[in-house]
Amino acid sequence: NGLAEVTVTTSGALVDLNLATELEDSSLAEIRNALLQASADARVQASQGALAVAARHYGEGSKTVDQFEDFYTKMLRVSDAATGEGPDGDAGPGVLR
């Protein structure tokens, strides 16, 4: 929705964050949702970019590209990010609460 923009590496690490001034009067829940959605969108874009590079180098549909896709789907939780599904509050692998 354009309220938050994040930049992630191909491993999903957050490297930049920009928040729209419209968030100044938003609730913490709205800010959280904007950040999580922006992060999910960025993870999808990062995985798509990495897979496009792999497909150019190893050939579309190759076993290597399939392995990359499996890796990115698991590591970046691309399927949840793309569909907006997944448990609320789930921080993904490697995050303790």
C-alpha cells in the first residue's frame, strides 16, 4: 500500500527502511502491518530476482534452478509472503520470542 518500503538482501536481511509520513497518525498495529507487508513483498521480489539470475546461468527448469527455488521458498517463506497467509505473529525460522 506504499506506507512502508523495505530493502532486503537475497538472504532476506533488512538493509533499509522507509516509512511514509502518512504513518505518523497510525496505530502501532497499522505500522506493524505495513512493515510486515513491505517485508513480505521485498522477500518475494528478492527471490524472484535471484531465481531469474539462476535461470539465465543454469537454464530454465534445470535441477539447479529447482533447488534454488526450493531453498528460497523455505528460507524466505515466499509462499506465505506471496499469498498473505501464515500464522499471525509468526516471525519465521530463527526468531525467538
